[in-house]
Amino acid sequence: MATRPIEAAEALRQQRPRKIDFWIAVAAGEHVWADPDKEVGIVDRVVTVTEIASLAVVVTIAVVRLATTPLDGLALVAPWVVIVGAALLAVRPLRVRLDRRRAGRLWSSFALRVTVVIAILASMATAPVVVALMSLWPFAFALGAEAAACAWEVGFKIWPGQWCRTFVTSAFHFGIVVASVVALFVLGWQRGFEVIAPVYLGGALVVILGSFFAGVLDRFRRTVLHHEQAVVAEAASDAHRRSAHWLHDDVSSALKLTELQIRRGGVSLESIADSLAELDHRIRLRQLDELYMSGSVRLAEVLQPFVRNAQSQGVAICDVPTFDDVSVVVDERLGRTFGRAVSVLTSNALLAGATELGFKVTSSPEAITLQVIDNAGGFDLSEAPAGRGLWQLKLDLGAGGIEVAPNGAGSTVTVTMPRDHERDSWASEVV
């Protein structure tokens, strides 16, 4: 079984915790592009766009040279090598942008990509000095962008100076030097120097520029992470302050008032129980509000506080939804609408003197439907006072959103709430 890329890279990191060849960084991060569960954040998008744009510049220079300069022999082949090689290097960042990542093998990727890089450098060396330098800059930026992404994924710190020094002392660089010396003896010093020197110097320039650009991207990444952490910390601080104020203003104040009433005497146990029941309901509503703000909520979690409140007031619950009916997960918008409907209909029934309540919930791909059945004698929806909860709910839901039907002793109120498919789908994935 082949070693997983991230495991091989981790083993390398443990062996050399502060040293990493630039070329190893370019190839070791196959996992960066392969993991389909990894969220592509702003930093990843900047890296992929930078790499694709840089490689596009390299290809453009090669195409312009083909179109404007008469070439033959090796000089004609070289631009095509650059074009094909740059296209191969662009495959992984393009797959990230298209969200079509797939797994790869670390060392086969390493061998292929190093071969492609060397072929591109050798091809650039055949071009005039100005054209070669114009191509080397964006090519170095492309490799630097990918090296930075790979280093982040496998846990390496980016040290541009250290990367350059490590490259100079690496076995890979030593192999290049040996091959260059052999070529000098085979081709002769003058011819060998003319062939080998541009390739070697171009490779060194790519390493230096790529390492420098990886450091620039790393600084950008640290800035983004610092900003995100600051935003999260501020949001958490605000949430803690809101919770502290609520505990003081609502819970503590209500408990203190009940305590004073008990100390002064003249208050019945039933009155105390009613105060505690009211406080319990407020706490449950606060808990429900926190669930709303999480982004998703189950219908059962919305319905429960209102059912308990009705029971605490001596109302018999004659019908409740099944577990499957209320286990549906919805987003904050639909959850709050459902909660408003339950609150308004339950409160109206209790105020009208209902002694029995029933709840039914059904869901379809298009809507969530709530039915509240009471024995409070019935009412006419058209007579709902303007500005009251039922009137506002009817206005928000639109025509057909609320229907009232008599059921003998009271009425059955049906509320239909349309779904937002995209949000509900997201909410189901979160929970």
C-alpha cells in the first residue's frame, strides 16, 4: 500500500523539523490539493489564483515568442515544452478552483514535477536573456505559491533564508552540481558553460525568488489569521457580555423579587410557583434564542418551551407531533418563523381560555406546516386586531399562510411556512 502523502510529509518534518528543500515543499503538499473536505479559505484562493495567473503569464510569453520570432530546431521545441510543462503544473490549482480535488502519490508527484520544472528551466535557457528573465519571475512566483501552501499543510515554518541555504546543501543540489561538472567534461568547458550556466543560474534564481515570495504569502496568511482570530474573539466577548447582562437583568432580578416577596410574607405558594414557572419559560426562550443564532435548529427544540409553558398553566396537551415530524432541521430564518407561529397561536388560545391544546407538524419539500388545535370556542381570522401578533404573522406569511377552521369546541389554526431550500440544505449538513 502506498504511503499517504500527508504521512510521508509528516515523517519528513519529524526528521528535519526546521529544514526543508524548496523542491520537497513543492511536491510534498499533494494533500493540500487532494483533501475534498478541506475548506478553501481566502488564503487558499489567493495562492491558487496567484499560481494560475503566474503560470498563465509564463505560457503567454512562450506563445508570443512562437508567434513573433522565427524559430527552428531546439529553439522551436523549447516554447512548447514551457507551455506543456506550465499546463501540467496548473492542473492541481485549477482542480482546487473547480472543487474537483483528488488524491495523488507523494513521490511520483515529486519526480514528475521536478522533471517538469527542470525541463521548463532548460527550455527557458534557450531563449534570449530578456525573454528568459521575463519568464523566470512569474515561474518562481508560481512555485513559491505552491511551496507556501504545501508548507502550511504539513506543518513546516517558512524560512526563506533557511530554504535557500538548505537547497544549497541538499543532495538534490549536489546532484545538479555533479551533473553540471560531468557535462562540462563531455561538452568541453566553453560549450558546457554556455549550456549549463543559464540552466543552473535560472534554477538558483527560481529558488531565491520562490522562497522570498513564499515568505510574502506567509506574512499575508498570518495577517489574515490574526484578523480572523480577532473577529472571533470579539464576537465571543460580546456573547459573554450579553449572557452576563441577561443573567443579571432577567434571571437574578426575577429571583431576587421572588425572594423579597417570600421574606415579606403575604404571598401564596401558588404565586411563587407561577413566578418560578414564568422564569423557567424565559430561560427556555433564551436557550432557544441561542439555538437560533447557531444557524440551525430542530423543530422539536422550538416547540418544546411553548408546550411546557402551556402545561405549567394547567392546560392539557391532547396531541403532540411524532419524533419524526419534529426532528426536521431548519435554518435560523425558518426556525424563528416557526417559533413565532407557535408562540402567537399558543398565547391566543390561552388568553381565550383554552384548557386543551394539540399540536401537529408536517413537512414537505416546499414548506413546514403547523397546526394548533384548541377548545377555546373559535374565532374569525379577519377580526384579528391590527398590530397584534396574529395580524402581523398573517401579514408576513401572505395569502394562504394562515387558515382557521372550526372543530366543534374550538378551532384548528393551520400555518404554512415556505422553505428556503438552500438554507435548509446547509442547516441539515451542519447538524
